[in-house]
Amino acid sequence: MKPPDLSDLAVPGATLAVRVTPKASRNAVERTDDALRVYVTTVPEGGKATAAVVKLLAKALGVPKSRLELVRGETSRDKVFRVL
């Protein structure tokens, strides 16, 4: 499944609220009214799920992974990313 086009959110300095669902049946990014939902098949161990979220989110935003910075929520399902 192709990720949605979120390139309009890829403004430098923008913050993105993300709700993560680890151990999902598929990898997907969904846009809701108030936040983004990211589903990853990876287990939440040792930052693996967060790395998968960064990869999916970067692809959907059309930016390199290095332009995404995790601001808050390293071990939480609710994360905040900043676009650099």
C-alpha cells in the first residue's frame, strides 16, 4: 500500500503529532483531523518501532529520514516529530 502524500506538512520547523500502533498487521500512515496515525508491524523493542515510524513518515512526507527529529515520546505511542 502506497503511503499518503503528506508533502504539504513537510515545512521546515513544523511539528507533527503522531499516534503509533506497533505490532499492526500492516505498515500504513493515515491522516486524521487532529493527528497522524502510523501503523507498523515492528515490535516496540529497543527503538525498532520508532525507527520504522521514521522511515514510513519520511517516505510519506517526501523528505530524507535525517530531516525528521523526534521531539517527544521516545517510549510512548504518542510521539511528536519536527521537520528540519
